[in-house]
Amino acid sequence: MKTEIAIIGAGPSGLLLGQLLTVAGIDNVILERRSGDYVLGRIRAGVLEQGTVDLLREAGVDDNLNAHGLVHDGFDIAFAGERVRIDLAELTGGKHVTVYGQTEVTRDLMNAREAAGATTYYEADAAQPHAVDSDSPYVTFTHEGEAHRLDCSYIAGCDGFHGVSRTCIPEDRLKTFEREYPLGWLGVMSETPPVADELIYANHKRGFAMCSMRSPTRSRYYIQVPDTESPDNWSDDAFWAELKRRLPKAVADALVTGESIDKSVAPLRSFVAEPMQHGRLLLLGDAAHIVPPTGAKGLNLAVADVHTAYRLFRKIYDSGRADLIERYSATCLSRVWKTERFSWWMTTNLHKFSDDEDFGSRIQQAELGYYLNSQAGRATIAENYVGLPFAKLED
Ligand code: APR
Ligand code: PHB
């Protein structure tokens, strides 16, 4: 079989790229290793930058987002007994973020793809790109026990951190950069009203905690735990008690607790692979980079790659600018590294890294105190949180 763009992976990156291409009339096929239900079962973050919302609108996938997305003009950072509001709207000239779960984004994209009649192979095994540095790349895979070959013009590697696409870049060209943090986030979802109207990130001497939400009746909370921790070691009661200890008293007193409907531990990692393109293969999203969740940037960073890849494909198909593919990697990476920096900064300054009061913990307090009590400091946090502008392929 044949298509223009073979997309490997039906996470948010692959689905959004596929939808934009389909709307633009550029034929594409998605190969996904898992079932659709499995993909939808993964619970991830839920804060969308304006650029992410705009691209979902451009793809025509904004009905539910418009109806259920919660517009937030600010969020709080609590530390050392203070609770400081980062007034996003005021500090960025009216920008905001939209709270809407990644699971919902994925479901909306899957439904739109089905409605458009575009081809997706779920439970596609052993997808393998070939001849990516030739003019005729192709992907082999098996589906329901049958071997297939998909010929294409370009391959979009949207297959996440553990995918196959990154391994197609020759070892002597690929350079990876990584930082692991010795901690994880224990997250709980509950059918309880959120404790506050806006998100709260809390730096506490017992460890980081945060309060988020999915809707007026559904809350999402996290506490820092060792990366080796199992969610089975935490009863609901133990989780709520520890969360309350780490929140400002007024917040803890207002917290409505209830039965958890999900409880899981996520590791924290920073990772970047360079370059993000080899021949006719592009890497997008988690296939190329990971950020720790503290700045809520994972999905937004993936969407920025989709923006660049989509604009590139439009230039190729509308104006014959196949040469621009050489600019894809540098265009994405300039923004990726800035977002990696912000996510690292938030992680480094909001978590507890040592049981002792040492130089690092004092510097952390000074850093937060300085940034949060300075208009310029709050403005730089706000500017990054609402999302840096998308980078352009051409000046
Ligand atoms: N063949 C086909 N599909 C694959 C393969 C493979 N060899 N390997 C992985 N996949 C699929 C996975 O099953 C998954 O559904 O690729 C998809 C990748 O999706 P994500 O991991 O969600 O990555 P991405 O679409 O880039 O989304 C980035 O999601 O992981 C979060 O924090 C991240 O929010 C960010 C966003
Ligand atoms: C979430 O709602 O799951 C969430 C929000 C903000 C973050 C991380 C996760 O920084």
C-alpha cells in the first residue's frame, strides 16, 4: 500500500499531525502498536498553551475543548508559608492557559480521524522504517498476523520515548542529552471538586505537592515520592494525609477528599535527542524529547513539533520546498531547549532533593524568594508557562 506521510504512533503527536494533514488533503496512514482503548487509558497532564489550543482549532478538533476547557488566568506557587499568584493574564498582556486533559485531547482526535475516514492500523506490530535516507522510504509492519509494506514520501516518527523511529538515526549522527531526577510523582484522580479555582504548585520541606483539576467535579493531585515508590504502598487515606501536610493550611482545610479513581507513579526525566530529522524521517514529541511534568510542557512541546512538521509538509506539497526539511531539526530544537530549561528550573526549584538543609536547599529558597517577589521574576515564569511562540521554518 501507499501513502504520502506514514505516521508511526497514535499518541497526541501522531493524531494531531494526521488530522491537520487530512484536513489539508495530504494523504497519511497511522500505525499504532497498541489498541485505541489502551492509548486512551493513559492518564497524562492537562494544561494547554494557547498555541496548542489554536492548532487544535486549525485541525477542527475544538468542539469539546470549547465546551469543557477551563480557561485559567493564573496559578499559585506556595513556599515558605507564602502563596504567590502568578497572574498570567497581567504579566503576559492577556495570555492564559486552558485546563483540558490530554486523554480528552486524544479521544477528540481519534473521533475526528474516524469521522474523516482516514486510515489507522491499531495493534500494528513490529513497525520498522526503511530507506529513510532515500527518496522512497517505506515502513514494514504486521497486522492481524499479515505482513504489510507501506510506501510513502516521508515518515513521521511519533512513537514516543520507547519507539523505533529514533533508532533509525545512525549512532554516529545521534547525540542524546539526559538528566534523571531521583524522584517521581504519585498522582491521584478523584471525583471531588477541586480545592481551588486555579492550580497550586507547592514547595514544602516534606517534598513537592500540587493541586490540579480536570473539571468542576474532578480533581487531580500529586505528591513527590522516591522514584522507586509503588502506588500500592499508598492507601487513599495516606495520600490525602500527606498531601494536606504539604499544602498551606487554608488549602489543606478546604480540601475535599474522596475515593481515588486512579493512582499511579510517574518518573521525572529530562531528555533530548539531536538531530530530530534524518533523510525523510522526522521525529516528533516524546520520540525526540521528554520533560519532567512540573511545567506541564510535555504535550505542548509535542504540539510545537507538530506545528513545525505540518508547516513543513504544507511548504513541500503546496510550493515544492522539499529543501526546507533540512531546517526542521534546528527549528524545533531552538524552542525545545528553552522549554527543557523551564521544566528543569521548575523541577529543580520546587522539589526536595536532600534531607539535610544544605547549600542547595538554601539556594533553592533564595531562588524562589527572589523570583516570586520580583515582577520581572514572575513575568519570566508567566511567559514560559503560557508558552513561548512557535519557531518559524523560514524568517
Ligand atoms: N510502532 C507503532 N506505535 C508505537 C511504537 C511502534 N514501534 N512504539 C510506540 N508506539 C506508540 C505508543 O503505543 C504510543 O501510543 O506511539 C505512541 C506515542 O505516544 P506518546 O507516548 O503519547 O507520545 P506523543 O504522541 O509524542 O505525545 C507526547 O504525551 O507522553 C506524553 O508527556 C508526553 O504529553 C506528552 C505527549
Ligand atoms: C495535571 O493536571 O495533570 C497537571 C497539571 C500541571 C502540571 C502537571 C500535571 O504541571
